[in-house]
Amino acid sequence: MVGIETADDAAVYRLSPEIAMINTVDFITPPVDDPYWFGQISAANSISDVYSMGGKPLTALNVVMFPSKQLDMGILKDILRGGHDKVVEAGACLVGGHTVDDEEPKYGLCVNGVVHPDRIITNAGSKTGDVLILTKPLGSGVLFNAVRSGKMDFKELERTVLPSLAALNGAAIEAALKFDLHACTDITGFGILGHLLEVAHGSNAHVVLSYKDLPFYPGALEMYKKGETTGSNKANRAMVAKHKLEMAVSLSSHQDELLYDPQTSGGLLLSLPADQAADLIAQLKKIGTGIAARIGEIVDQPVGITVV
């Protein structure tokens, strides 16, 4: 039912008139040195793709690459413990996995979930008049690199950013599914503009993004001002540049970089009718979602993105 055609978050295969199976796999290198945080964030990142399709995660398989001759096996134990705890929190079962020896640690999950065939949510269903809501801040990519380079203290990252990144998107999608949700995706490695581009092309729509309404993690802009960046910004910018992008707002070069900042375990981007947006935002705040920001809208113009 859903394949690779619109670069969606997961594949969906119908098993019966009542059940469709969601399949996804994702793994990452360590964004932080702490192995337990690494396991939690990576697992939340993997499970999020099932939520993005409107589904419920059921089972997960560990995907592990680990340099067993260079690093203590206790580190691997803590990575797996972090992943296990998130799978359990999601109400799913961790049922196995596969491990290989590698030069650098990598960890993630293959996640299987279910959704009713008539209630699948994709990144390609936005409609003219929709409002776009984001459920987590942006800017985690540059903050990870800032910790590595010594420009930011890990304790500050642990206090202000990591709890949000490790948080599951399950409660947010559960709230959103009570409304007329037209489209959904999670914001990850392509940055906010890259994922909006997928929504625009998949939905044959034009996205108007309000820069002033974008939520950013504390310190993200400051780190770009200090010369920090990520290895993905340049590639993300090149990808977006191949398509229709209009910058109708004056931004500094540092503010502009935040539009291309790659996220790990980012928030959900929710597309729904404008007259329902305020009620969804209120519900998201009521259930304790960290951010519920109205960041843009879908308008009746040729496919592309305008930043205002």
C-alpha cells in the first residue's frame, strides 16, 4: 500500500481488510558518548516511523554494529538497555536482532507495526488550507557537534535537549489521530526544509513556512554563530536547491543554517485543517508534548516551499 514512491517513513503491506503491516528499519552512529542515552534516542528514532504512518508498534529487532575488540562489552549492554527500555515504553516487544563486528558503534531497530488499511497516514496527503504543526524543537544536529568540539557542555545538552530527543512520538500521534489528520512525517536527517519538500512533492502542494514560528533548542543558533555546523547541512542545502524554494524573509547566514540542520529523533510534522489546529495544539499541550508549534500552511500554488 505504501512503498518508496513518495519517500515515506515506512512501508505498508495489507494483510487483510482490517490489518495492514508497517515495516521500517533505521540505525545511527552515536550522537552522544553516553551509551544509555544513545540506545534510547536511537530506539525512539526508529519507532517514530511507525507512529508517522498512524500505526502502533508491535515488535522490534535490534540492529547492532559494535567494535568488540576496542570497546568494553558493558558499553554495548547499556546501549541495548536503552533501546529495550524505549521498546517497552512503546508497548512493543523486543524479539531479537543481529550483531556484527564493526569499526564504529551503530545501533537501531527494525520495527514492525500495524494500522487499519483505511487509516494509514502518509507524508503525501496534505491539502490546501491545512495548517502544519511541529511537536519537537529543531537544532539538535549542531548541538551534538558542539559538544564533540567542546563548545557546549554535555550536562547542558543532557538537561535541555536529550529528554526531548528520547521522548516517544506515540502520545502526539495518538492525539492527532482524533482529528482529521491529512499527512504526517517526522523530522530527521534532511532537516525541516528537506522533509517539507517531501510533503510538498508527495502532496502536489505548496508549503508556506513561517520562520519566526519555528521552535529551536536553546543554544542552536549560538553554536552556528560560533562556527559550528554539521556534516549534513551542505548536502541538505544542495538537495533543496534542486527544487522550488523562495526565501521571502531576510535571514542571517546563521539563521539560514538552522533550516538545514539534521535532526535525530525529531518531532512529528502534522498536517490538518486550519479550523482544527488550535484544538490539536491545546490537546498536545495538555498531554505534555514539549512543543506544539504552528509553523506553516498549505496554499494553492505550484509545488514548492516559501519561507516567510
